Amino acid sequence: MLYLVFAVYMLALAGITIYTAKKSKDSSDFILGGKQLPGVALALSERATGESAWLLLGLTGEAYLLGLQALWIALGCVIGIIFIWFVMGERLQAERERTGALTISSLLANKFPGAEKVIGTLSASIIVFFFLFYVEAQFYGGGKVLYDTFGLDPLWGVVIGSLIVVIYCMIGGFITVVFTDVLQAILMIITLVLLPVMLVFLAASKDINLAQAIIKAGGEYGSLTAGKEGVAGFLLIISGMSWALGYTGQPQLLTRMMAIRDRKEVTAAKWVAAAWTVLAYGGALIIGFAGYAFVQNGVLPADAVARLSDAKANGCELILPVLINFFVTPVIGGVLLCGAISAMMSTASSEIIVSSASVTEDIYGNFSKKRMAPKQALQFNRWITLAFGLAAFIMALTVKDSVYGLVSYAWSGIGSSFGPALILLLYWKKFSRAGVIASLICGAAGTIIWKTWLAGPSGVSERLASFVFAFLMAVLFSYIYPEKRETAAATRA
């Protein structure tokens, strides 16, 4: 029965792809949808994109493994999502209207005439580099779900998941990705609402009190600060909440706001996004905590517990598929597992499109002396999409980190590079091209250096340290190298 439900899901994706592919007639449609998409659809697409295999596998696994301290991660994410929709959304849509930019990179570059090549090339290079890790995490996460669900070798799980995503990205581009995201956002929220409700009732039927199970766990699991006090406890809290900072610079999310047709649609979209987010994060935490309670009370079979305890394979990230396979009937379980697979596909597809757009618009577009015809440009986008997808697929075959760890690294690199630049671009008139370049370089370099050598000894995540460093450098270099008055006046005009 699971196979039948999965087959129906695949047919639905194929139908959406075939229907929407006809709407992509040029590179503008392929990259940003050509103003053909309603705001609510873009809000659901943004949420499906933002909450990847990281949420359904990574965060549920962290809640199962770490306990109450995972609340700070969830809170940081919710704050970040609400901030970009309620504070940045309208301004991004207005800037896109004013500049005609198709990507976040070109939005930054167009603000400073004469710096398009430097800013465009630098930002596109950062996007492609870090998104390779991000898409790698999605392909790897999809392989995990297919392995635990159908018993497929993880290698074939990665092959199947990545192949499907790359094909529908190549065929339809942004419009297809958004419409498939809508289906996937619905499946994801069904999984993250229905499964926790079922688990709570199951726990009650077995006389298991979830709150008491967490309290009884004691030690690090039942503590909001993992038993740490003073400065160490404070650093744990802000490191968890630092996920909020990265949202301000994620191109795969912010382009959804740029694509909204007018400001009126932003209002409806932001409330849809906020409601989806609160339900999804609450559900993910409950799944992790319930899984822990069931293991502690001997409810799950020994083979499932063994898979969850395999630290080398990051087994804790299998808690969602394990619970579904053990407790839920095949038909409902198939729907819920499709929600987990959807999380991977929606995020990977969006990041592949953003990466290919960065190459075609911000690198090729800035250096090519000859402009391609619309159909030629569309085909070029498709070939770049295929190349990027294949590169991420090859990386996923040799992955050693967890889904959570890979996403955290990519999230920090992208968010710390673009977040300070975009916030200052939207809200500070003295922001200069030197500040943009400083933000991009310091955010990317800061993430790599901090993650490699300083995150462990300091207890401060790369998400927080690199963002603060990039923000300060962006402000400092804007003061040291301000824009000339005539250039700034021309830009505002």
C-alpha cells in the first residue's frame, strides 16, 4: 500500500510538471515566474522550501536526541520566518518592482551601477558553493526516508530522489517548482499536524505522559540549557536562536517575496506563512519528544531502537519514518512519508533553480557581450540546472555529516553573507558597494573559518559569529568607503 501511495504522489508531481512547463517561455519565467503566481501559492512555496529535510528529519532528530534545548532552535526559526515576512517582505517586493532584478544577487548589484560584475560574480559564487552542501543534505535526507520506508539501499534512495528533482526543475523552472511546492507544503503540514496528534493519543492509550517522560529524563535532556549555567547556558540559548539570523539572507526564500505581484498579496501571504510555521515547528518538536518517550518506555521494537542509536549513521534523524512505519496504517503512513520526502524535494528544487539563475544571470549575464535569444537562454538555464543537480548528487553519495550539520553550515554561509547586506540595503541609506562586498566576503569566510576551527572551543555557533562579523564589517566599510553623492542620488532616483 505504501508503494501505491508513493506512486500516486509521483504521478501528481508528473502531472503538475507537464501542466506548468508550458508556462515557462523565457528565462524570466524560468527564474522568477514572470508575475504569474498568486501570493498565497508563493507563501506555501516559501515554507515548503524553507523547511526541508532539516525540519522533518533534522529537527525531529535533534528534539529526540537533545531534549528541551531544541526549543531554542525552533524559537529562533519561527522568529526569523516572521521577521522576513512581516518586516522585509513588502520592501523586497517593492525593490524588485523598482529594479527589475530577477535574483537577490542582481538586486544588490543593481543598486550600485558599475559594481554589477564584482557583486554579481561574488554573490553567485557564494550561492553555488554553499547550496551544493544544502542540496547534498536534501538528497541524502531523501535517501534516508526511502531506506527506512521501503528498505531501499540508501544509494538508490539518493539516486531516485535526486533524479526526480533535477528532471522537474529542468523542465519547468520556477513556476513548476512553486506549484509542486504547494502540493508538498500541504503534505508536509499534514504530516507535522496529524502525526503529533496521533502520537499524543497513542501515548495516552499506553499510559505515557510525554511531559513527565521528559522531566524524568533529567540531566541534559530535561534542561532548557542542557544542564549548563551562566555564560555557557547563555551561549547555548543564543546559538540555538541564531537560526533566526540566517533567514534574512536566504535567496531561495526571499525570491518568493520578490515574485509576488503586488503589495496587497503580501498581506495574505505573510499570514499563511506564519500560521504554517507555528503548526509545523510545534509538530516537529512533539514528534521528537514522543519518540524519546516511546523508546524509554520500551514501546518501539529492538531493531528500530538500534537504528535510532546508530550515531555513526546519525540514526536519530530516522525518528519520524520509524514512528510512521511502526504506528500508522499503510495508507495514512504513505501520505505522511510523502510529506517527509516532499520536504527534501521542495527545498532541493528551489535551491537548484536559485543556483542556476545565479550562474546564468549574475555570472554569464554580466560577462557575456552577446545577449542570448529567449529560447536559447531558457535552454542554457536548463543545462546549468542539470549540471548543478549532478554535482550535488555526487556529493550526496559520499556524505559524512548529518542532515542537521550540513544545513547548519550552508545556512550560516548564505545567511551571513547576504543577510547583513540585504538588511542594510533595505533600511540604511548610507550603505555602500564596499559594504556589500565586505558582507559577502566576511560572511562566507567567517562561516568557513569559525566552523572549522572556532565553533567547538568557543561554544558559539558559526551562524551567530559569522553573521555578527559580516554585519559589523559591512557597516565599517560603508563608513570607510562611502558612495559618491551623485551616484547615491542617481540610485535613489
